[in-house]
Amino acid sequence: MLRSLRPLGLDNFLAWKSKFEGLGYSPIAAVRAAGNRSLKLAYQQARVEHLPASVRRSLRSVIDIGANVGQWSSALLEITSPERLEIFEPNPQAHALLMTRIAGRPAARVHQLALGSEPGTLTLNVTATSTFASLLSPLESVRKYYGAHNMEVAERVAVRVETLDNVVRDMQRIDLIKLDVQGFERQVIAGAGQTLGRARALLVEANFVPHYETEDTFSTITELLKEHGFELWDLSPPFRAASGRALWCDAVYVQRSLIDGV
């Protein structure tokens, strides 16, 4: 009864306070954060609300694969203080902007690398809008959803490729891996078998509709990750076409042993 009489704004404020306390903020710090528009936006952009509480509260060691210009890493760093953040982005132009955005962050180490199944060199399709850049070729059929120009390949550049296992072999525990590689997930996973065994959770941009030639989509990625001991935990609200069709979402997967302990 009393709850129903509370102003809607107060309920919203208290909900945000609870969210920040779930990140380990003290009650006083959570109150301050709940009134800070920038921190609330960062919380939403980092997608942390979709993680299990035990992971959300302890994000000490994080990997960002496919960082673009650092949108996700910046949001995460605004609301949490990881001890180590490994960031990967192969696109030279995006990497340059990423470096300016992450400059001065002592926990962050940025690699101008693509990740794949084996070391080498591959060709990156750099699109007019850099968020669509991929080591796979964009499909003509999906351009109607974003505008043909945005997914148009503006240039092709050779990029260095490494395996995640080779680069982060010294990381003993990994709380979260964010994977946004525009259809190249299977190849990244193939070079990350040992690393995945030390990871607690994955945040994967998963397509419901194919965007690139030979890519995996949500269903096949889910089955692939099951082979590595991960189960689907949660989905973000999907990004939709103007028609209402769900195109992609961010999917959270967690180690099976973690689910058993929840």
C-alpha cells in the first residue's frame, strides 16, 4: 500500500541505487551514482545488468574484443574499476580514436590486433560506418536495415591476426569477455579454447539475421559455446529494423559451473 503511494521518480531513483549497490558501491556512493545521468547511461551501455550478480559485483579482469572506438570499454571504466582490461581493435582508424579515448587509464592495455584461429594476416573490410567493419564480407541483403551507405566497404586493409590464447596466456582468471567481431566469432573462439576455460562470463553481440558471408548466428554460436562449457544466461532487448524485425542483441553466456552455483 505504502509503495503504491510513493512518487514514480522515487521508485526509479531507488531502483538505480540498488543497481549501483549491485556493482559493489557503498550506499552513499550508490545514492550519488543514482542521481548521475552519465553514470546511469554508462551502466546501460556496458550491459552489466544482464550479468549474474556474482559476476557483476566482481569485474576485476576483463577482455574487450572488437572495441571499435572504445564505446563499451569507456562505459565499463566509468562505472567499474577493473584491475586489468585487455582491449583489441584491428581497424587502424578506429584504433587511433580508441587510443585517445582510453588514454591515461592505467588498467587498460590496447592491442591493434584482430583475433582469430591462428596467427597471420587477414584483410579487414572497413565500412563507411566503422561499427560494421569485419573480416567477413557484408551481405547485400542486410544493408536495407541500416542504409546501404553505412555497410558499404570503403577500403580493405591488411591486419595482423593473433590468437587470444597467445596474447593473454598469463591471465589466470577472467571475469568477463566481451565479443563483438561482426560474424567472426567462430574463428575467435577457435583460437581461445584455453582462455575460455578461465573465463566466467561472455557478452556476445549475436545476430538473429545473417549480416556477413559465412557468419554464425545466435543459434549456432549458442551451440558452439556449449561445447566450451557455457550456457545462455540472458539477452538484451534486441535491435530492431523499422519493420519491427529483431536483427541482433547482446547475449550473456556463463560457465555451467557458475550457473550451478547461482
